Amino acid sequence: MGRSPGYRPKAAVRDEVLALRALLAECDSSQWQRAQRIMDHITSLLGKPTGPMNGKVEPRCCKVCGYFGHTKQWCPVLKQREERAMDRLLDEDRELRAKIEAAEAERAARPPSPPYNPYTDGQAATFNELRIPFTVQPDIGAIYGVRGEKHDGLWTYDSAGRVVTNSRAS
Ligand SMILES: [Zn+2]
């Protein structure tokens, strides 16, 4: 390993450092010894002053992917992960929007429900089904019919109090 690069042209040193950096980037955390050797070489080429570690600059591996030569900030694995997460979010967004649009289209295509008819719907329908005569009061709707009055449903009372078909109702 060249420990004194002083005589070498700068461009050659730079190329060598770049090549070493590429090698460093191929090391994962299990290859820390190799990473350290490469780092030592880079340090010596750059002629860095002695630091607190007796001249050693400790290579750090990325906390995300475990490879040397870059930090989390520049991690290609993390970047890819984030892009995938973003894609998933966008997909979910698109799906949700499609569902809403489909539901709205379905609602628009459905024929409007007919207005409520107090003479045939709700309570009146139940009375008709159970053969119970009833009258329709404007504010209340269908209520039990009383013998002797005119009824609005399918049934009425005859003079003997028996439930018979109401001729008034069609
Ligand atoms: Zn990384």
C-alpha cells in the first residue's frame, strides 16, 4: 500500500480513491475488516492528518442495508423501499377513487324510488296483509279502522262486523 502519495499526480490518486470507494461499497457489515483495510488505504492516499483513532478512519456501514461506502441518507435500498411504499399508497388511492366513482355511477344509474304512499306503503301494507281495515289520517298515516266508517285499505267490515273485501279500494 502506498503510504506516501506525495510524488503521485493528483488525478491518479483521485482515480485510485474512486476505485477504492467502489470496492468499499461492495462490502457489507460482515466484511468490516476488509472495509477497514480499504479505508486505511484511502486515508493514506489522501494523506489525512492523524485523527483520534491513531490515523484510522473507521468506515461506517449503512444502518439500512449494512453496506459500506454510503450513509442511510444515500442508501439505494432505502430509496427503493420508500418508492415502493409511495407506489403502494398511490395504488390504494387509485383503488379507493375507483370504488367511489363506481358507487356514484351505480347510484346515478338506479331509478329514483317512488314517493311514499300512505295508502299502500308501510303500515298500510301490513294492515292489508293481515286483513285489518284501516283509514289514512293526513298527519298520522294508516290507523285501525272502526266498524261503521269507510276504510281506505283492501278490507272493511260488513254490517255483521266481519272483515270483507273493501269495494272502495281497487
Ligand atoms: Zn444502505
